Amino acid sequence: MILDRILGKSVPAWAVAGLILVFLIAIVGFASYVKTSIERADESPMASAAIAVASFPPTVGRVFRELGRMLRNDVDYTNVAAYPSEDRWSEFSPVVSRLESGPSGLIVRRGVRPPARGWRIIVGTFRVDQTIQHAAVLLSPELEIVHSWPLTEDEAAVERPPWLISPHGFTMLTDGSVIYAFDRGVTLHRKDWCGRTMWAIPGRFSHVVEPDDARTTIWTTVSAGIEDPKENRIVQVATDNGRILKDFSVADIIAANPDIDILELRRLHPNFLTTNAKGRPGRWAGDPFHLNDIEPLPRSLASSFPMFSPGDLLISARETNLIFVLDPSTLAIKWWRIGATIRQHDPDWSANGRVSVYNNRMARDYSEIVEIDPATFARTVAVDGRSIDFYSRIRGKHQAIPGGGRLITSSQQGRIIELSAEGEIAVEFYIVLREDGPIFGVISESILLPEEAIDLGALRCGKS
């Protein structure tokens, strides 16, 4: 036996059994202490140390899984569940590219209705020169690829490989430059028309890059991570130089609204498990807010929303199924709605005076687009995902398009669906990374721009 070899003498069987029993009792006792510490939100040094020790094995496991994925060159954030069936596959064809090289794998199927005219931007993960890379491509009104921007963290202090990050937050400015961020990234970037970095600022920016009316600033979020989630921040950034103009945290919003307790729903309160404690609100649950969208009210739509003012921010907090409207000057919460959506994304101000929301319905059978009237709280389903096999567990964008149609990015399907005003599919895209499997590239978002929005002949590298 091992003990015999270590001690150099025979060890009785009863002693070995006793040691094993003591070890098992110690494990059970330790696990019980950790469980009690978590339930009671115990913040003592001993409890915190015990929780850290208990979390060590799964943390190591995650590290090794990420390492294995890296060594296999696997692509993270893919989902193949909704790949077109055999009878539909023949209806798809590769999107024609006018570029000598660049992103590939984009396929298209035209529906029974003609697609809306305009330029399209598709942001996601593509095949580029036999490797997996993140990029944004520009499609002409004829649905041909005519330009692309590489989306990289080339100026980051620590460059991260593509399987560890995913584009999430993007906008194009009038000079053809783009601003973007990543999930798991460490920078916010602006690149010019030719893909050269104009500026890059460090930070855990993600989820949204939303410009104001003049496109001189953008709104985005900065994650504080699990260490101090109430320090998750909303920031306004100048587009010309990347300077942060406004910066406030979830803690600041909570402090500014002492009588509106909608952001502390995932704080663990110990009072019901312990003594009648005062002044001890408890620690936060993991990722309690997950702010995933910010949209300022445009002046052009302000008359449709008399309850609000131009520039008020429409914000989505995924973990609490919450959308709310915030005055960025005073941090006053003007309106909120909880429970009308499930793990939602991308609430938008709509011309009809309603808030349109991408309702992921995480872990349900389908996703949908819903509209909410801020004045009456009335909720209507604008797009029922069952009719078009639409489901994205996380992520996702949508856009109302001229004529009454909708553009939907089903991110985890690697799919874009454009619906006509009649609710029929006008055009549909997928990004195929590998045909064996097959494996899709996640699409962060798609954007439809009017035909007059872009003059290819006028766009030049570095032009401001």
C-alpha cells in the first residue's frame, strides 16, 4: 500500500479506513460550511477564503477547457442547431464578393418578397484566408460584398486570440470609420475606412456602441467583472479622439434613486436567514445586472415619447428582465418595466411611440420581438419566432426598416432574417465557417442603411 511505502512499515486496515472516514467527514463539513457561508452571505475573511478554495477546482477546469479549445483551434460561441435542412440547403448560394481577398462563408437565400433596397453591414465571425477572424462586411444594394473592416484588438496591451473574444457593439460613422468592442475584450477601437487604427482605449467595453444624433459621441458599457458588479459603468465617449465625456456606475444610479429599488433584485439579503441585522445588505449574486444595451432618444422621435426628453437613455439589464429609461444628466429613473421580457436585448425607440425589444426568451422554445407602450405598459408580440424558427439564447439585434419590415440578427444561429411588412422572409443569411458539422460563425449584428447613406467613390483611407 502507499502508506506502507511512505511510513516504511505495515499500517493496519482499520487505521486506513479510519483515515478515509476522517477525510470524508472533513470534506462534508467543509462543503457544509461553504454552503452556509453562501446562503447567509457571510463576508468574513474565513468564509471568503473557504469559498475561494471551494471554487478552485472548477476554475482550474475552466482554464484547461479554454486551453484545450485553443490548442484545437476550436471556435467559441457557435451554434449549429438551426442549420438549414437538406431540402432548404439547395436554396442558399454564396454571397458574391467583389474583393480580391477577405471574409468568406456568407451565404444567402432570397424569399418570396423582394428585400429592402440599401446597404447592409454584417458584423461577425468569418473565414479569412483559411483562418477564423472577426470582421464587418459591407454589402451593396445588390447584395454583393464590396468592402470589409478587420475587427481586431491590435493595439491592446494583451492581444487576445479570436476564440476567446466575440464582436459585440459596432457602429459606422459618416466617414466610413467604425467603432467596435468585444465580449471578453480589453479595448474600444476606432478604425478608418481602410482598417487602420485611429484610436483605442483600454477597458472591458462590450455589448453596445450607440451613437447620438450628431454621431459625435457614442454610448457604451464597461464591465467591472464579478469582483465588484455594482461598479459596472455606462460611459459616453467622443468619437473624434476616444475621450470619455461622461462616466457613471450602477452604484451611482442606485444612489440617485433611493425610492426605486429595481437594480438590487440580485443582491443576497441575509436577514431572513440570520439575526435581525441592520445595515448589512449582503453581497451581490454573480453578474447581477449585465447591462447589454443603451439607446439615447433621438430628437426625430421625441414627439412620439412625450414622457421623455431627447437624449434620455433606454437601457436593458438582462439578468433582471428589466428595461428602464434614465436621464443621463441627473441619473433619475423615469420609467421601468420588469418581466415583460426574458433575458432581453436591444430595446429600441420606435416611431409608433412604443419600445421595441428583442426578447431572447432564454431556455424557452423560441425568441420574439415585442413592443411595449410606455404610457400603458401594454405588450404586443410583433414577431413570433415559431413561424420562422427564430431562437437566440443570448445576444441579438433587430431593426425596423422602411415599408414596415424588420431586420433580425439571430446571433447564436449565425443567421440574419429580413421580414417583409407581411411577415414573410424577404432574404436570409448565414455565415458558414466549416461545412463539416457544420459550424456557423456568430453574427453580432446586421444593419440596413439607405442607398444615399454611402458613396463608395467618396470614401478614402484616413479621411475625416
